[in-house]
Amino acid sequence: MTPDELLKSTAHRPWPTPAKPWVMTQTWNHLLFAHWPLPVEALRPLVPVQLPLDSFNGQCWVGVTPFRISNLRMRGLPPLPFASNFLELNVRTYVTLEGKPGVFFFSLDAASLAAVWGARIFYRLPYYHAAMRANVSGEDIVYQSRRIRSPHGNSAEFAASYRPLSDLRSSARGSLEYFLTERYCLYSVSSRGRLYRAEIHHLPWPLQPASAEISRDTIAQAAGIRLPDVAPLLHFAKKLVVLVWAPQRLA
């Protein structure tokens, strides 16, 4: 799907796409959503005070999402060989501001050093360089990540095998799956406390229930998050094309 075709499909969005042109496109592949519930008071000290936490039935949620980025390119430019196809691993939670629910990232690990520095500079996101590998065999994905230089020397590793379990399911508005995935912006806060929002656009998430065996996971702990000792809620998405706009500073 081309960006122009994607922009014609907007009826599912909670608000219109920005009037300004998008600046980047990328494709997310073989993505696992692993989500854990946490009480609001556990997350509030870890998220900048400018951002109100978003909760579902009184619970906040933290997601760990391994996937592969492909076909990343800036508007009007071809994909760069060293920064267009790489593995990524995110730790995220959910916030809302000015009526726009979005994603807040505690960390983003990537195998591309160029992508790490680009996102840190232009999107004020906490990206880290990591040694990563993934093997895809049919519907089975084996994924490993180890942060190369973690702040304070903390271990920041993730290893799992995962796969989809059944056919695609649409997420109904008001459902937990919709709350966790159908978000069309991200928020970041600079080292000076300045708040930014970057809009994104994609089709509705093509979610499938998933299974996963997580053998190593210190990636959330490295961000100061203590995940509960419960099985995570798991979803899989095979492919999603995404448009990204430049971040805008908020008052």
C-alpha cells in the first residue's frame, strides 16, 4: 500500500490526520504485543508529570513489543541501506492529553545505530543501541535482544519465541485490545522538560491472539518497572504500514 492509498483510509481514526505532510514511512513486521496490568500508583512516578496516565477499568498497562522495521524512508527519499531495515524492541505505556490518547515510551532498543541517533535527536525518544537477532520460520519467531550500553549498568535483555494462534480479529471500540493498540500519536519529553507530540497513521491493527515463551526479560526492569507475576496478554500482528509526522511542541 502506498502512502497516498493509506491516507485515503481514515474513517477508523479517532481524529483527522494532520494537515501538514507526513515526513517518514515505515513498515512494522512480526510484532508481538505482550501487556501486563499495573496500578496507577506504580507507574505515576515513572512518567513525566506533564502527561496524564491513561487507564482501562482503573488499571494502567505496560507493553513490551519486539518487531522488525522495514522500508523506513524519509518523504521524497529512497530507503537508506544502513537504516531502513532493523529490529526494534519497545517498552511502553499509555497516556492521553488534549483528547488525544497516545503512547509513551520508557525505552526503545534498536539494532541500527543510525536509527538510534536519528530518533534521539529529532523525536526526543529514549532509543538505545542493542545487539539483536530474530529468526522467522513459518509462523514461529525467535527473538533476542541485549542492550549494548545500558544506563547505570542495568541488564536490559529480552528473549522470546512467539507465534500467532488463530485468525485475525477486529478490535471493537471500547475493548481492551482497542485501548492498547489503536493509538495515533506518541508523546515525548525532552531533557529540558519540553513536551512533544508526533502523529502517526495506519490502518486498524491486524491483531491475532498469540502465544509466547519469554525466557529472558529485564527490559522493563531496566526502566524501573516491576512487572507483576502474571501471564501477559498477548497479541500478534504480521505487518502494518505506518506514516509518521514531525513532532510538534506542545504548550
